[in-house]
Amino acid sequence: MTTASRPFVPHAVGTAMPRPEGPQKVRGTARYTVETPGSDALYLFPVQAGVARGRVTAIDTSAAEALEGVVAVLTHENAPRLAREADADHGVLQSSTIHQHGQYLAAVLATSSESAREAASLVSVEVVEEPHAAVLDEDSPDLYTPEALVVGVTDDTRGDPEAALAASAVTLRRTYRTPMEHHQPLEPHATVACWEDGRLVVHDATQAVSWTRQALAAAFGLDESDVDVVAQHVGGGFGSKGGTHPNTMLTALAAQAVPGRSVRYALTRQQMFDLVGYRPATVQHVALGADREGRLTAITHDVVDQGSKIGEFVEPAAAFSRGMYAAETRRTTHRVVPLDIGVPTFMRAPGEAPGSFAGECAMDELAIELGIDPIELRLRNEPEVDPESGLPYSSRNLVACLRRGAERFGWADRDPAPRARLVDGWWHGTGVGSASFPVPRFPGSEATIRATGTGDTAGYTVEIAASDIGQGARAALTAIAADALDVGVERIDLRIGDTAFGPAGPAGGSAGTTSWGATIVEAADRFRDKYGDHPEDGDEADAHTPDNPWAGEYSMHAFGAHFVEVAVHADTGEIRVPRMLGVFAAGRIVNPLTARSQFLGGMTWGLSAALHEESVLDDRFGHVVNRDFAGYHVATNADVGTLDVEWLDEDDPYVNPMGTKGIGEIGIVGVAAAIANAAYHATGVRVRSLPITLDAFL
Amino acid sequence: MKLDLTLTVDGHHHSLTVDTRTTVLDALREHLDITSPKKGCDHGQCGACTVLLDGRRTLSCLSLAVAHDGAEITTADGLAPDGELHPLQQAFVDHDAYQCGYCTPGQICSAVGMLDEAAHGAPSVVTDDLTGDVRLDRAEIAERLSGNLCRCGAYAHIVDAVEQVAR
Ligand code: FES
Ligand code: FES
């Protein structure tokens, strides 16, 4: 694999472009998965387990089957067999064993949604319950050491941090806690599946049509070429629509029972708390050792994660501390407590979001201990090279973000004294938190470029199975393709969201634009090598994602700094965030219009995590109690104060031909810490557990 | 039990037979294939299903279709007859007041209804003067649109867009 040989000259890239699909979205005519036309589609409604562990001993579907409009009722006794016993999570309706609350035990197919739902309520299930554990206890005897993180090793130790901590002039040891959180994209997960002549055609609300295809092909024993997966418009994902979950499997399985007929299933909001992943709770022990001038001598960050017995996902929260600041010694570890609950998964900035809450609060606490300004403390510990890999950074502008943010926010006048500003009954304070997120590239995408028409006015069809989950892939990839082909955006016809266009990496890991963009640039380069800039109608070239030749030479990360003002009501403890500023250094920004939305969205997520979000598990049944938007709070419009965003010009020639770093996740990293730090500054009360609620201040 | 009813949706007349349990939202989406209003929660907690029902913003998931026989419904699609975007819709596009777009038709119907409420002097919880004209500053807009969740977190841009049109 080569990299593109032409320099990438940005014209469309860097220019604000409204989303091409914008008019459809504001009218509501952009179709999301469950809206896929098809009038004879059957509605699926599931029956779910009410216990966390056990066995189905009897299941009676006769009353459900007798209901008008019901076409089929599937259970583990009559459902088609899957090709293999996939992870228990994907092996829907294959056995009588219950692994988690909410597990699918049966599925009703009916001609109307009302009938399907009523029939599901008529299925009677007898269950033998078995003992279970659902709530994270960090002293659990079941605690284990996972083999590896998704990226990187489980544990990493440099030098002798305990000796360094013992010898440090100042030592800080703290424990921070973050809760279980659920993604809750506003479009519930949904699937429409149909079997036609042995082929499986699936519309799925997914961040990765290719991954969904792989998972379905494996489960049903099909060649990938016999599975089509389409996702044109996806109503948010944030990680939950990355992996394939049991709902997609169930819909495809049920459709197998009614060949030639479409089956559609959109989860209820309540079901969204059962089976489509979550961010696991963490307990994080952090220790910092420093000399009197604030130079770190030791960092330790030891994490215990909530986990599942069904499948493993490790929230890599300590990984945040591997690269953030310089220190001679360091230890980061991850342990997992496996529980009888669903499988956790990636959620916006997995690892960095909870890890930065601990890491950046600890830096604030150390700054206070030392009597050093928290920004100054960070500047004093800026590493020369990546402390984890020892590699130089392709670009690292954390210091510039902190300085620029301090200037714009008005940090210089800040009086560090806590509980010193009472205005109209509200305690006011300000806080800061740093952000970092890696720049990965997913291999394995494929792009095809085809000329339509001839000569100077030729159009270019650009096909890649990318997903637009709201991040703005249609606009961004159109701009990248236009610049790579050196033509105007109006000549690009971008087609995405369909496995017909070959394999592609996911909209995830802040790597979509990098991975798909680099692939499109490579294909454009080959196209121009082959046909020049005056192609004939039908000329075509394709390419796979090129490797990044600099990958082993440089450490690649985006950086940022968050500044917030917090007000806490002196009598009620109500906490508000009137002002937030995020300054980012994230390479070249492809589309300033949509990029701002991504940063704002990330910051709003950070606010929401800081003040609102917590999934509460009931230990008796293993389910989330606050299982809707009335119980699981996400930030509303009125919760958001003045948000300010700025990004620095950053020229990074190593990340990819476009010079871009991902921006989907960095906006959330460090926000909760900045808010907790500001809340301390406002009130003198240090909150080390999320979400920060008013009782902490009373 | 099923009943017959008529609905006028975005200027088009429809006769349909629905289950008495069918909501206005499901009547639109599942019977008439009008999918502009979205289902985010089905419980009146997210606002994605907001339509203008007889001129007022209404959560269509909390309204039973049979209770609205003969109603006039406007969806976000109906605000753009012949594809000509309503000024609010154009402002949403210009300010990028969305990401995934799933909350957007509801946000827009809600904002249209809200502007009308404000024009008629309806106060909100953040209105200081309960008797004078309503001045729609950012806090008023945010408050009045807080029944419409946006999980993508586009609120800041939504307020920008609505503020531009409210001026
Ligand atoms: S779908 Fe009606 S309020 Fe959520
Ligand atoms: S734009 Fe995605 S929920 Fe609002």
C-alpha cells in the first residue's frame, strides 16, 4: 500500500459547507432505518427476561398465537438455529439459559405494532431463577485481569512509582468514581430484515454497515457476499451502534421464519437500557507524587471496571494517564468485575471520558495542595515525547490550547481561593481540564471513483460504505473527494451507507474521516494517475485504505482544554454551568460548520455526564431502574449555558494526507473534571463521584 | 377495536381505520407512511414526535388518533410545501442546528408553535414580566424548547437558528 503521491491542496476542505442532506433532515424526509418503505412488513415485539440469571422451564405462546394479526411467535424451542453458538449475546433464542435481565426469550411477529405488543404480553414464561450479582463491588473475589485493552496493554509500569511516591515532597492519593451510563441516541436502535432466495437484506441503524454484515454472516453461516446491509441515515450512535447487538440478530432470525417478508423492529426507549451496550461504571484510584515546584515524580492510575460475564469490554480509563503528563515513574492498571448484566461497549471517548475525570481532577487537587495555578501545573509537566511510546508527537498543542483558553476565558484574574464569590445567592467558581484523544486509522475501507460524463464537466461518483450518524460524513467526504480530484464539490456524487460499496471501517474512534478520507484520497490519486484530469465516461479506479507510513514514527493525538464557570445555589445546592469554553488543536478542520457542532455536541455530553447521567442498577433483578428519559436525565436545552468553541490552526503532515485529526470525541474529554474543579472553586466542596448532584453541596 | 376517522395532514385529506390504541404518531408513521415526525420515546419525554395539531405544538405519541378525528396536522414536511423551506428550516440548515437530524422535525415544529405562543404573550418560567410582551432572548428560547431533547447536543446552534428567526 502506498500513500497518495500528490500533495493534498485544500479548497473545499476548510470551507464551511452545509450538510447536503440538510433540507431532507429539516423536513423530516430523510428516512431512518425503521422508516424503510415496505407496506407488508411485519412488526416484531419481544418478550424479555425479568431475572438476571436462570432458566426458562416452560413457555406458552398459545394465547399470543390466537390473537388476530399474529403471524408467528418464536421462542428458543422453535426459532431457526444459528450457524454457531456466537457470543451468548448474539445467540438469540438458541437456548433456555438466561444470562441477563432483558434477554430476549421470544419474539412475536404481527401485522400491526399494537397486535405484536399485545401478543407479547400474552406469552407466559416460567423461569427458575439462579443467584446473580449485578452491582459493581471492587472487592469482589471475581475480579480479574483482562488480557488486553482494545488498544494497548492492560497494565503498564515504568520505574518504581511506589518508591517515588514515598519519596515525593507532596503525595496525593484519591479515589474517583464514574457511573454506568447509556448512550441513548435519539433514534432507537432499529432493524428491518428480509430473506430473499437465501440472501439476507438488512437495513440497520449502525455506525458500521461492514461490521454488521460480518456479524450477521458469521451468525447465520453465510458468505458476506450473501448479506446486504444498508444504513442511509442514522439518528446518532455514540458507540452503541458500533457493535452488532442482539436486536439485529433477533430481527434477522425472525425474518428467516417468514421468507420473502420484511420484519421491522425498533427498540422502545426502555429496551435501549437492556441490550445495546453502555459505559461501565469505574472506580479509579489515582496517586500523584510531585516535588515542591509541581514537577510530577510519579503517576499511578488503577482502575476497576464493571463488566459482564457474557462478553468483555474493558473501559480503558487509566490509558488517559499514560500520555498526558511527564513523570519519571508511572503505573496504570485495569481490572474487571464480571457481573450478570449485559455487555458494555464503547461510548463516546471510551476510557478518556471517565479517565480524564479522575486524572484532571487529581491535577487540580495537586495544584491546590501545592499552591500552584492549575494551568501552570500542567505546563510544568508537559512531556517532550509521548511518555507511553517514547515517540515524538506529530503535533502536540496542549500548551497552546491552555494558554489561548486562559486568555479568552479571562483566567488571569482568577482568585484561587475557594468559596469566595457569592453573587445573588449563588457561589461562583471556575475550573479547567485538559483533553486528549488519539488519532487512529481503521484499515480495510474501500473507495471507488467513477467518472460520469467526459472532460471538464465530468462528474465523479464516489462510493464508500461510510456511515453518517450525524457527524457530517456526507459533507466532509464530498469536500475531501473534491480536493483530491481537484474539482468543485458540485461535481462529486458521494454514495455511502451500503455494503454494496465494499468493506469500510466504522463511524467511530474519531477515525471515520481519517480512514475513509485517506482511502478516497488514495483512490483519487490512482484515478488521476490512470486517467488524468479529463476522464472518459465510465473510467473507474478504486483503492483500499493505505497504511500510514508514519504510524510507528510519531505519536498522534488531538488535544484540547476546557474552561468552565459553575454557579452553585447557596441554599438549594442547585448547580448550573453558565459558561463553557473549549479550545482544540485537532489538525486541519475539514468543515468548520459541522466541526463546531461536533465540538459543541461533545461539550454538551461532558456537561450531561458531569451533572445528569447515571444508570441505576437494581441488584435484585439486574435491570436499570431509571429506564427512560424521565429517569435517565440527559442535558436539555435549558441546561446549557453559553458555549464557546475555538480551534487552533494546526498543520500536521503526519496524520494523513488531509492533515486531519478526529474531532468526534475530544469535545467530551476533560469537561466533567473542569466542572468538578469549578464546583470546588465555587463551594470548597470536592466531589469525586459523577454525576455531581445538589446533595453534595448541602 | 377499530374505528374510522379522517385526518388532514400537510394539506392532504386521509381516511383511515385504526385500532383505538393507535396514537396520532403511529397513525402517521405506520398507517400513512408519513415519517417526518419521529419516535424517540413514545412516552412524551423527548419531543421528537412534535407536530402542529390544529395549530398548536403537540406530542403526537401522547395523542390517540381516534380522539382527533377530523384534525388538521402539520408536520415539518408540511412547513415546506413544494420543497420551499420555511425560514426556520433554512436557519437550521445555515446554523447547522442538528447533527443526526432525528430530533430536528420535532424541534422545528416545536419552535414554530413556540414562536406563536410567544407572539400571543404566553409567559414561560423564565419570563420576568408576566404582563408585557415576551422578548425571546436566548434563555427564553432555551427554556421554551426544553421539551425537545437533542442527544447530539445541538442546542447552542438550535438557539442560534431560532433566535435569528425570532428577531
Ligand atoms: S416520541 Fe413523543 S415525546 Fe418522545
Ligand atoms: S440532531 Fe441528533 S438528536 Fe438532535
